[in-house]
Amino acid sequence: MKINDALSGAILLAFALLILFLIRDYPTIPGQNIGPAAFPGLLAGLLAVCSLALIWRGLRQQPRGRWLEFGAWIRSGLHLRNFLLTIASLLFYILASEALGFIVTATILLAILFWALKVRPGLIVPLAIGVTLLIHLIFYKGLRVPLPWGILLPVQW
Amino acid sequence: MTSAILLQALGLVLDPYVLMVIFFSALFGLFVGCIPGLTATMATALLVPVTFFMPPIPAVAAIVTATAMAIFSGDIPGALLRIPGTPASAAYTDETYRMTLKGQAELALGAGLVFSAIGGLFGTFVMILFAPALADFALRFSSFEYFWLVVLGLSGALIASSAGRLKSAISLLVGLLIASVGMENPAAHPRFTMGINDLMGGVDLIPMMVGMFAISELLRYVTNMAPPAVIVTEKIGNIFAGMWQLTKKYPWQILRGSTVGTVVGIQPGAGGDIAAWMSYATSKKFSKEPEKFGTGHVEGVVESGAANNSALAGAWIPAMVFGIPGDSITAIAIGVLYMKNLNPGPTLFTNNPENIYAIFMVFILANLVMIPLGWLTVKLATKILRVASNILMPSILLFCIVGSFAINNSVFGVTLILFFGLLAFVLEENGFPIAPAILGVVLGKMLEENFVTSMIKSDGDPLVFFTRPIAMWLALATFVVLIWPVGAWAVRKLRSLG
């Protein structure tokens, strides 16, 4: 996704202004005229200057091209789907891992991604279970990370 | 006294657990470097969640070893597939590929391996010679000197950046702003936490790095439309044949490559990839037979192969002495040192010299084990390159998820890798480099602390920033570095007008 420099500059400028707005009533260190607002304020000021330069550069570019240009992968259904699936699998883990538990969530997540990336169908489920158990072994048993058990709690090992 | 420290350091390194960590991180680094799309930086990012559970010396040993190996083994897919395994190999990928087509794959990979090790050892010896002396000098620094040092380092990173300076500057500012999230600031006011409790302590460095370096790579992998590359040769013979002749034929090239590499490495923001590009160009410029470059000629490979590995060691000099990382790998490593309460800086050299000497020894050891293990990797290369990436990549994704969860045992880490993975992906697609942002995040707290302390000490008089002698020189250097390109641009403009 290529964003025109002028547009990225405008987004960054808005971001810099938002920061300047957020820090307006930060307290100072008692007895000093400097506080937690000084440093981010300075940075946001510099960022605003840089974004203005970027906007200027984007507008001067000839030919200017479109505001947003999509790479070839976005028009290829398969690649776009895999991109969205990767994001969705992270969201799925964030939302479901506590309730379903690590092993169930990770197995589903891997199976879907293996399927999307065209792993041979017969291998998908055994591999998803195998990789999940291997990572569980390393982190849960080896490094003692308390990965959630979720629905498998009654049979935990 | 010194020999007692050396023995103590040797004891730390020769511990069976540390040796085991070195061995497995070496294999891990060689494997990751060999797979196109998995970079040395990503190897570090993936290792960090595991090093989180180790004592300081093995944690550093794991990072040092894995990155040194990954930088070498990035040469392998370059020679066999014409795809650099890591960006540091990109400078001479075409050259080594052409050598393979000419039937000289052994010579290309042998030169890569042997001169990587030599370059790495050279950088290590420079570090051993200069780092303690520099640390001694740095003991005299106050907040003013540190303030200028960080600003100088960050400005240097902008100048050295291969992407445009404006976009590098923006990336750096975004990194510094990310560092200011949370309560760790003067007055302990919760900044930009948006009411999220997990952000009170600031943005966790490890999930952020895993997101920026690993998740973004995975997103690039699933959106990559290039057809799969073809391995051009199956049989690789003795890679050590002819290495002694090369050493005798190109001694200056080896020395020059190692020196340029170390110096570029010390420079913040510039790492092995820039060192390799610079050395390849230097090699061609001073070569007696520049016409052979680009046709499968080994000279440039010798010089830039030494350069990228020496840069890796060079980058550790400012990292250990001042806590200012020389490249994104040391930026991650500094994050690890802080977590281990082994805060980098000159006092590390006076208070815990045995740790410093142990790190030096790890460097030497890593560059030595590179030779046999690198040989093994080359032997297995055609098999490693056939590892099914459609199985590997989802498995890495799961590893990233668990690794980022493990830092605080909180699923918020996974939210962070998703956010920063997407951010890095969009930034890179639009030509904003990631390395300055990482430098900004790592150096942000240090910069603010020294800035605020200096402001309080100076009682609002900015002139105090320039009155201490060392501070004045550092300030002057910063202005030269920053104004140089602007001045050069103005002169060019004036000339073109007149």
C-alpha cells in the first residue's frame, strides 16, 4: 500500500498536533519549570516540521500519482486473503487463547495458516498438533511460561 | 589483578551451560541466515524472548553468536539462489551467484566463511583494544556530554541511512515518541497511556521488536508474489581449497574491508549491510582489475565479506561503552542488557570487568566456531534451502506469539506485536526505514533523562550545554554532522544557479 508523501505527511502532522494537544496540561516537576511535557513537546514540534516538509515534497512531485496506490498483492485475491488471515490469526489468539487455552487455539491457528499456504492436506492436522505441542513443551515445561489451559484444564499435564 | 579477572571471565564463558547456549545459538543463527526472508535482525528478535530466561552472559552469548553466524550464512542463498539470506550479503550476491554459475561455488562460499571469521576477529580485537580506554574516558562524562553523545549518535544514524534523510528523521522521531509512553519520566506522569494499564510501564521493548522485525517479515512473506527461486548447483566440494592463496593475494583488501567494517559498525545506525556496500565499492575502486567485478570475481567478496562481520563487532563498542547501539541488532541487545540489570555504560567496565571480558571471549569463540559449523551448514545448504517455508512461517508466527506473551505472561504482548508488525510493514512499504525508529525507542529514555537533568542543572540557561569542554566538542561535531548535508546541498544549488 503506497501512500502519497503528501498524504502521509498530513497524517503525521495530525499525529504531531494530537500530541501537542495531549500534553498541554501535563504538570511540571515541583519547583522547576520543566516537566514531562517538555521532551514529547519538542519531538512533536520537530515531527510537525518534518511532516510539513514531506507534504511539500509530495505536492511538488511530478507527476503526482494517486493518493493511495495498492501493490499487486492487494489485487491478487490469494495474497490479500493470506495477508488478512495472518492478521486475523493474531486477533484470534488475542481473543480466544484465554478461554480455549493455548493448545486448542494454536492448533486451530496453525491448521488454518497451513491450509492457506497450501501445505499438503494430509499433513495439515498432524503438523499443526505437532508444532503446537513442541512449542508448548519448550515454553511451558522448559521455560515455565504459564500458557493458559482453557478447556483442556481437566486433562492438563 | 587483571589475570584474576581474566580467569574469572574464562570461568563464566567455559561454563557448560554457556557453551551449550553458544552451540545451539550458532546452529540457530546459521539456519535463520540461510533461509531467505529471515534476517540476522529477525534471528535476534526471535532469540530475545528465550534469552529473557537466561543469566546475562549466556543471554549476550546467544545474541552475539547467532548474529555472527546469520551474517555469514546469508551468503549461502546468495551464491546458490541469487537471493541474499540477510541484507548484509546483498552487496555481493550477484558476484557470488555468477561465481557459482562459473562452477566456483566452493570458492565463493569459502571466501565468505573464512574472511567473515577474520573480519569478525579483527573487529573483536579493535573492541578489546579501544573499548576499555574509551570507557575510562567516558567516566568523566556528565549529563551534558551524554546528551550530546546521544544526539550525535542519532544524527549520525540519519546521515548514514540509505533511505532518504527526511523519512529517516520521521522514523526516528516516531521511535523517540514511542519511548515516551508510560510513567517512567520526570514527575512520573502517565503519558499517552490511553487508560491502558499495560502501558503504564511503557511500551515493552521485546514485543515491539518481535513485531517490527519478525511479524512484518512474515507479512512480507505472505504478500510476496515473486516466483520461487531455483538452486543452481547441487554439489559443493571443499570450500577451504585456495583460501590461503586468497589470503596471500589480497592481504590489503582483507585489512581494508575489516577496518572499514569496524568503523562503519561503530557509527550508530549503520550496520553490516552498509559496511558491505561501502567495502564492495572501495574494493572495485582500488582494484587492479575492476573490469572483472560483477562477472564472478572473488576480490570484492573477500573484502566486503570481512567488512560485514567486522561491522557486527564494531557496533558493540559504542553499545557497551556508552549504551548507544551501533545498529539494530545491538539496539535489541542493549534492551536485553537493561533487562538483566547489566546496564551498559562506562561503569560496567569498572564495576563488572569480568562480564566485559567474558563478552570479549564470547566474540572470539563465536568467530572460531563459525568455521567448522559454517562448513557443516554449507554441506547441508541444498537441504536447508528446501525446507518448506509454508510450514516454517506459520510456526515462526506461533513462536512470536508465545515469545511476546512470555515477557509479562499477558496477551497484551500479542496485541503489541500485531500493532508494531503492521506499523513496520506499512512504514517500509512507503520507504520509511525501521532501524532509526528502533534506535529512537532504545535511546529515548536516556536522551530525555540527560536532557531534563541538564536543563535543571543549567537553571534554564541553554549556554551551559556548551561550556564544558568535552560537551562543546561533541556539540560542535553534532552540528557539523547535521549541517554538512544541508551545506553541501546549498553549495550544489548555488553552483547550478551560477
